[in-house]
Amino acid sequence: MKKKLINTSLVMMVIGSLLFHGCAPKREAVKLVLHSSPWHFSEGSALSTLSPKNTKGTFVVPSDSSSFTIKMLVNLKEENSIKNLLQIPNVLTVKTFKNDAKDRKQQNYPAFPMPDGSIPVLEAALRLHSPTEAKGPRDMLIGIPLAMLKNPQGEHEVVLHFSGVRWTLYVDNELLDNDFALGYPKWGKQSTWEIDPSIVSKAEIFFPGIEPQKVALQTPRTSAEIQYWTPSGHNTWVGDVATFYHKGRYHVFYLFDRRGHASKFGKGAHYFEHLSTTDFKTWTEHDAATPIEEQWETFGTGTPFIFDNKLSISYGLHTTRIYPKEQTTLPLQWDYYNKHGVTGSFRYDTIPGYPAGSTYSISEDGISNFKKTKILFHPCENPSVYTDPEGRLRMLANYGAKGTWGSDSIKGGWRSINPDFPPGGDCTFFFRWGNFDYVIGGFTGFWSKPAKASEDKFVDGVKAGLDFYNGMNVPAVTEINDGRFLLAGWIPMAGWGGSLTIHEMVQSPDGRIGTKWMEEIIPAIQKEKSLAKEIKETSSFATGSSSFLLTFDVEPGTYLTGKLGALFLGADGENHACEVQISPKAKKAQYGKGQLQHFSAAEKSLREGGSPTGASNYAIENLADTDKPFTVRMIVKYEDKFGGSQIDTEIAGQRTMIAFRPDLKVEKLLFRADQTGIKNVKIAALKN
């Protein structure tokens, strides 16, 4: 009898522990195998060398000055004032200084603060002269917050390399920042340069520049998690996303963004980087699909597609950001179309003018290794090329053109099929799911029709409040295995860039589209614990972590006015607080400005004039399955790099909504309810 009592007690203890700590499924972190590696600069014969014994020097630049490399050995120290490490008058300044801890403009230096919160910075400014810049010569800045180094102080090798296309900073063989040149330095007949010997022990300058070589790693580098991911670095972001599923592999192409579109003096300098996975648990980072190789290059959104059994990706040449339209190939292309009724096919390296318009690259192995065709096939600058379910090659024209186009070949011969739909100006994508066709725009447009209906029967889903915009910008839709559909996009954090976010889509029998979390890529969590079995009055809780998974169940009640609010608070109280508000019977949810004493004011949906793609304060409407008990899951992700928190909410497994809150680092939760029940509140810190 005593033995049975002991066993019963043990069972009760285990049950009690599970009730308190929860029994959430254990998830392993998703792994991304990185393509990055150290870089090596070979030895060479320096044109000039400086040292503590010879702090100043002169040199005559050779006739080929289109590239150069500077190597420096430095001893970095804590400094309270600006220190000029190296100077070449009217050409280059290298300095250290303390950045304002709140100043994230372009470089985002506060992504890596020192333990005391200070932001010491190493920065190089190269003066470039370009005939395209009306403002005259401009300084192109590259730099790093020193806290991103393993040892911010002490000895380091710093290499500055100007290739004629890229302006790059390497520290201890690691590429840490770069920009894309527009123009060239203007060297004098005889150039002088100088170092600060208290910091620089050696400096060498090489003409032409030494091209770096990648160092092969026996064991590749990895990072944890793909959800809410940004590329490694302090000022690196995910821009427009284009996705594709081919032979069991899901591809994510994204416009690599530094400085929130401010690279290349504000021209963007975007290009497609490339990730892929076969199981969604292990991801691979590949070589860039469309690297920038010329000063005139800056790329716009496109789409992957299959043509002639080859994996390809279309994209736009946004050259008009740099050169007037008259100096590009666009007049030639439009003139051809106007004369022949179809677009031409031009090799842009064989015709006059700076290339602009639509082009594409082809994978040499069906997975990666993309090569540029240099073929211009259409004058629009954001081509959305796809093969429709009937096997026909189609394109939705965006930016510089509009409408639906068709051709028998990707190379040219494109004819207008529907000149007025879609209306252009937005990055649009087509997909068919079951008995319905859909077109979604990058920010505001959504249309659908029965698959059997003609192409002029698309209906505006936004006007009906039936869109599924959820905070993602330029969302891309792709069907994967087992009839599942994924939605991928970026959340705005730094101008035209932010974090990668991927959700799964759901479809009702009437064709209505919703979204939910993709279980395979939900971030790994630590032990879950219960905060409350039931919220009976306004209650607050410490989160214990600034990045966490929060779950709770909702009892809708019977009143249309019933609602609940989950308030996320930082150390500064209401100042940057965010409230997630759900009205189950009214079938509406929103992000709003958090207030301690009251529910946040009503926000607008896209139909009502709101802006979900701003990922700030907005509403979504026509929720599904909220008239019966349902579960809410929320992930809050804070990073110093973000300078705030991304909040990702899933409602009843049918709708998601995402917000980014600058300057919010959550420390406390507050729950309030009006004629709505909140039960089983649980929280778990994220592992990564």
C-alpha cells in the first residue's frame, strides 16, 4: 500500500510539473549552412609604404588606377575623440570615432554595442567622382562597429580594396562591409599620404589592386534559424523575395540590401542572393545568383521559372536610377515593340546605351551556379515571369510597363495579352491553387477568379476585405510538396530591407486565403512555463527574456464588442509599447499603440485605408474560426541589429499578422479583456 502511495505521488508530481511548465513539442533549431569564408590577399610589391619611422610619403599613381588596395596593421584602442588613422588628401580618410548610440542611419552601427553601450566605429571614406552625380564628388563610406570584432581593441590587419566595382573593408581576413562604386577617385600627379603612428604600425598601397581569394573551409560555418533571419553583418538586410520549388528543393532568392537602399549613393545596388532547402530543417547558402559586376548595375525584383527544362531567374535592370532613360537601351526596345507589336531580343553587350529592362540568368546545374545571359527580352524593369498551369510562358509587367504578356520564348517576342491587368507599378505574382487563380501585388493589390474563368474575370479582393496581407513586403507564393503553399517576404526594418519571414498558407473551399505558421521552421524554444490558467482581471507578467514564444487560448464570448488586448512593454513603459488586440466576434485584429490604462484606438485594415505592409499599426479583418474557442501564438524576436522587436502573431491557425516595433525591447506583458476569456497563458524563451 505504501509503495502504491509513493508511485501515485510521483505521478501527481509529474502531472503538476507538466501543468506548470507545459508540454510543448521539442523543436530543434533550423540550421543554415553558410557560404561565407575568410579571404586572402597575396603578397605584392607596394607602390608606397609607411611606418612609425616614415609616417608621410608621396607616390605617383600609374596610368591604370581603376583599382587599388591598402593594407594596414593597426592597434585599436578605446578613444573618446576622432582619430584619423590614414589620410590621402581629397581621396581617402580612415578614422575611428564614437557613433551616437541612437543613430542608425544607413550604417546601423548600434547593431553591435560595447558592454557599456558605447558604439566605437572604424570607418573609411573614399571620394568618388562620377559624371552622373549632379552634386559633384561624394564620399562613399564603409565601416564597422568595433564591437563586432572578437577583440575590439588590440592588433588587427585592415585591408581596404577598391576593385572599380566594389569598395570593401576587410578586418583580419573577414569581409565586414562593402558598397558599390559609382565613379572613381581622382588622383593628383603626385599623391601624398600620412598615418597616425600611435595607431598604425604599417601601411602599404598597391596599384592595381590585389584581388582577394576565398579561403576554403573544411567545415562550413553555420547559423541557427531561418525564420526572422538577416544576412550576417551590421547593415545587411533581406529585400524583395522570389521563391520557387523545383525537384524537391525550395529556393529563396532575395535582393541583398545594405543600408536600406542607400548603397551606391542611394541607387540601391541590390542583387539576388540565394538560399535553398530540401527538408526545411537544413538550409544552404549559395553563390549570389546575379552578382553586380559593372558600375551601371543595380537590380530589381523578378521571379524564378523553368524554360527549356532549365532553372532560370528573371530580374530587372534598374539602370534609370543612375542614367537618364535616353542614355539607356529602353528607347531602342520600345521602338522595336512599337514597330513590330512584339518585343525584341537584344544582347546588351552588343548594342549602344546602358542596359536597362528585363533580363534573366540560367542555372548551370539546376540548383545554383547561375550565369547571366545578357539578353534583354522586355523593357519593363520588374518582370514577373512564370509558366501558367496550361504550360504557357507568361509575364506580369511591373515598373516601366503593365499588363499580362505572353511569348513562346523567354528570349523575346513578348506580346501584350491583357494591357490593363495587372495595373503595374507593383511587384505582382500569379499562382493557381485548386480551382482558383490569384494575383498578389507587393504592397496593396490582390485579385482572384475561378480557374476556369477568362483572364478578364479577376475580382479585387482588397475591396471585399478578403486580402491576406500580414505585414510582409513583396510577398512571394510558391507551391511545395503535398499541395502546401508558402508565403515568403521581408519585414521592413531599415528602409527597403528587413528580416526574412516565411508562413504557410491555408485555403477554404470558397477560395478564401489565410496564413499560419510553418511548423518546420518555428524557432527552437527553451522550457515552457505557465503564466496563468485564466486571466480574470487585468494582469501583468515579467517575460524573463526579450525574445520568446507566447501562447494562450481565447473564449470568444457572445458579444460583438468583446475583445482582448496583449500589451508588450519595455523599460520605458508606454513610450514604445505595442498592443495586439483581437475582437473575436467582430472578426478583426490589429496592432496598435500600447496604453497602460486603455485599449489602443481602432486601426484601419487595407480595405479601410490602412497599411499592413508598413508592419506598424494596422488591422486585419474577416478572421476565420474565431467564433469558437481558439488559440493565439505569438513570437517576439528582439535583436540589437533590429533596434527593436519583430512580433509575429498567429490567430486560430488561420490568419497571421506581423509588426516591427523600433526601440521596443519587451520586459513585461499586460493582458486585459472585455467580455472575452483568456486561458492557459504560457511563455518560453527562444533558444537563439
